[in-house]
Amino acid sequence: MGSMTHKQRVAASLAHKPPDRVPYHVSFTAPARARMAEFYGNPAFESELDNCLFELDTALPGGGRMVAPAIWEDEFGVRWDRSIDPDIGNVCNRLITPATLGPYRFPDPDAPARFAHYPEAIQKHRDQFIIADIGFSLFERAWTLAGMDALLMAMVEQPAFVHELLDRILEHNLRLIDRACRHEIDGMWFGDDWGQQRGMIMGPRLWRTFLKPRLQHMYAAVKGHRKAVFIHCCGKVDDILPDLVEMGVDVFNPFQPEVMDVYAMKKRYGDRLAFWGGISTQQTLPLASVAEVKADVRRLLEHLGKDGGYIAAPAHAIPGDARPENVAAMLEVLNA
């Protein structure tokens, strides 16, 4: 087999065909990025990574702003305290209640500046597999607006409010999907954490009641444009992997080995679902030896990468406690 482009490698993997080598994608949190820049003596080290994916944001450029020291306000008006987590932060306001949902106005999904940079970026990264992302796509967008505790309680006590809120978010997202998919991208990526370390936050029943129908609508919109569907969902959510296959999901990320048996999942679903992730960020990268890291990554590439269906990656953006020598060892194997 001749040498493939990164786009071709990912496309082959999504088609469950063996690429010339397993594609990979590695990203960093701000603390990890700083440690690796120091380790390599190169602040621009990320530009030398050979990532197979390229991500385009659907957020409005310049739509957020600092409103106080360490407090970031996004285009929805949600405020994030970044004094602890400099990458995302912790929500520190509540915008929507049953009383305020009606008057609340979502950002304009059709704002011209939102997608103005797409053509140039797509041309520049045409050899990579390009995905546009909606980072807080449904459940996450709902709880950032209404509060996690309040939203979960409302699923039981005020279901009409939850349905109305989720429908408003769905309407907004469908506009984003349509606008993004008019461009020459290869897929859409939806971020929406439904899991925790021991199971689903809201449980499978409520997930199927409130989230599944709307997720299905979004995924179908992407499929209507003949693009691939990528989802990011942290936590132990293997109970609903059959649902995701049924709904037409192409790629499941981050595929955490701490909460599911990645080899068993690949064996069970690998002919219908591709996986992106699998390298432990809770154990291997922060705690293992260099030799153990190399052995673990080689094993993942050999077994999960066989016959396609796998994009190698850490099971999240690399955290600040990852040992730089372990990250370097991982990259060495990925590039071998």
C-alpha cells in the first residue's frame, strides 16, 4: 500500500479498512503544553506534531471576553471561573430557569463572522481530516445555562421545562450544523459528557427520554450532508454504545480505558463503530515508566488498529500531571 494522506488514513479507518499506519491525534491542556514546551525546549512543539485531524470551531471568533480576573464569559453569557482550570473553568452563574427561558436569546448561529475563516483553513489543512465541532452540544449546553443540579432535578420534577430548553438548543445547533456542513469539511464533532467514572450522570432511561431523540436529529442532519459523526463523551457510558451504533455515530471518543475495557469494546462494536482515544491519561501517562508507556501504546496500535476503526490518542487532552518523558515516548511510538 502506498503512502496515504492523513485524510485518507482517517477515512480508511472510519470505513473499517486498514490504513497504511494507524492515524493519531494528540492535544494538550495548558499546563501540559507548558511542561512539554519546556521539556522540548521549543514553545512551538505542537506545530511539529503530525496529527491526522484538524478541528474547526463553530464558536463565534471573539464572542467571549474576560469580565473579571480569571472570569471568562462565553457568547451565551455563561461565566467560567478559570482560576483552577485555565482551559475551561467552572461555571459560576446561572442564566436560565423556568421563568427566564422564554426571554433568553441564543447567539446568532448565522453570524457571518462565525464561518468566515473556514475556506482558508480548509484549504490550508486539506490533507488532514477536517471536523467542525460544537463543544457543548446538548446536555452540556443545557447544564451550563441552567445549572447541573437544577437540570437533573428538573428531568424528574419539571420535564416540560427540560424538553423546552433542549429543543431551543437543538434549534440553535441545527443551524450551526447546516452552516458548517456547507463547507468542505469531512465530519462534525459533538462534545457532550454524559458519563462519570462509575456510570451515566442521568442514567440510560433519562438519557433516552431527553437526549437521544434530539441527538438523533443532529446526527441525521450531519448524515444528510454526507459527513461523518464524531462524538466526545467522557465516562462510563458503555450501556448506550448500542444506541450510538443505531443512531449512526461513526466515531466514539475519548474511549477511556479507566472506565471500559477498550479491547472488549473494539471486539464487540469495532465493525460498526470507530474509536478515538484509548491511551490512559489517569494511569499510563502520569504514572507508568517509559518502557510501560511504549508497550501499552504498541499493544493498542496492534490490537485496536487492526483492520481500521481506530484513531490513536490519549483519552483526553493531556493533563498537567502527565510525565513529559512519557508523552514523548507515546509520540515516538505513534510516529514509528
